[in-house]
Amino acid sequence: MNLFTGLEEIVTENEPLAKYTWFGIGGPAEFFVKPKNEDQLQTVITRCNENNVPWRIIGQGANLLISDKGIKGAVIKLDEQSFGKMEFNNHSVTVRAACPLGAVMRESVKEGMSGLEDLVGIPGTVGGAVKNNAGSKFADIGTITANVRVIDNNGTIYTREKPDLNFEYRKSNIADQIITQVTFELVPDDPNRLLTRMKETFIIKKNSQPLSSRSAGCIFKNPPGEKPAGMLIDRACLKGKQIGGAMVSDRHANFIVNRGGATFDDVRKLIDVIRQTVYDKFGVELELELEIWE
């Protein structure tokens, strides 16, 4: 039996990954798999494990840099139709992992349910956002996460409840599992007031971040006990610094934008320059928030 016998309709070989990332950078995946349900996802993971084929999960590619050389093994992307649904129930909303975070936020505001509106402007899927505890100075998504349905590395499906979940700054203890569904705890509030707050927060971000450019969000985590990473990079006079098609944003220094034709190496070299310059000037080692596949 071939690796994906019986699953041919959901598997593509040598699929270019650049179009699945916000950077627009990335070579082909050896196998690109889009499971339509949890059973198929379970089968894919089991088959890969049995044949020693590495696998990774990709959401909207909002915080991801992929090598131009491509990725060996299977890259799994949950089907948006099957894994993109949401359901409100009293003071909570249950969301499938491939649903865009922005869509859940907008529907929550319409329903008069507070908790997600301060995350406006953060790209990506619900699954990726929860896995990495996405957030801003206004809020972190982990604080409203009630439970998470996951598939572990062995293909076992189960639900992890709040007491078993640990969220820290831009990370969680769900990193080694595939999230298929999340339930958020929300609080009733006036829809008009929520909409106003969401718009105000978005305006602040739009004026300070390159939301319309090809980027991957913040490149570095804010160092604990130090100035924010963007401020350190700015004070190191690196705004506008460019290598190939990759440039430090002149709007927010913790963003690298693809000005056209940027390669994986362009971004990596620029990251190295930023890190070294900030360390030389301030003695601070910047830690990546960006996820890199190579």
C-alpha cells in the first residue's frame, strides 16, 4: 500500500507553499494534505508515523517563514469548510480550528459577546492563535480559552480542559498537538459598545503597524523586563534596513515586510542583522516569535 492509498483526493504532491503564507515565501511540500474530517486527519498522522514521514500543520501561514527549498514529508492544512465552523451557546462559542480568528471576533461582537474584540488585527486561524497564545498589549487569547480538542502525535483524539492548559507569553503547552476545536468563554455585552471598542483598537494598530503589507506579524518576542522589541530595533536605527526584497518596516520596526521578490535567505539574513545589531547596542538577545520551517 502506498503512503496515502485511499486518500488521493486530499493529497497533492510538490505543492508550492508560498501562496499559503502571509510572507509569500516558501518552496514545495513533498505532500500537501487537506483532511476533510478528524477521521482522515487521524489516518494521515498514523500513516506518516508508521512510515517515518515527518508532518507539520499549517494554518493561514500568518507567523511563518518557509524555506525556498521546500519541505520534506507532509504539510497538513485543515479543510476550511469542515474545520471552519462556529457555534454560539449561552456564554461561549465553540469554533473549529481552521476558522479565521477575525471571523469569530466579528460574529462574537454581533452576538453581543465580549472577550475577543481586543484581538482585532491579529491574523491567522483559531488553532494557530490558541497554540501560540496570540495577543497584543490589549489581550491574550489564552485567558478566554475554556477547552481544546486535539489530536496528539500518536493520532489519539481527546479534549483538554482549562485546568490542564497553560498559557504563557506567546506560547502554550499545546505546541506538540494539532488543535481541531476550541471553546471560548465570553461575557455578554452591548454589541454597539463592542463594535466601537474593536474599531478603536483596529485604528490604533492600523496607524502603527504595516497591516496592508506582506509580513508575518511581529518577528521577535518582547524581551522580559526590557523595552519592547520594536522600540529596541527602532533605536538601533534599523527601520528601513533592507536585504534583497526584505525590509524592516518603516511603520513598526518589529515587522519585516516583503517588498517584492523577497527570498527565505533575504529574511533570514535580515533577522540575523537585527539580532546582532540590537545585541551589540543594548546587550539584549531577541527571541524569535516567528516560526521558521527549513
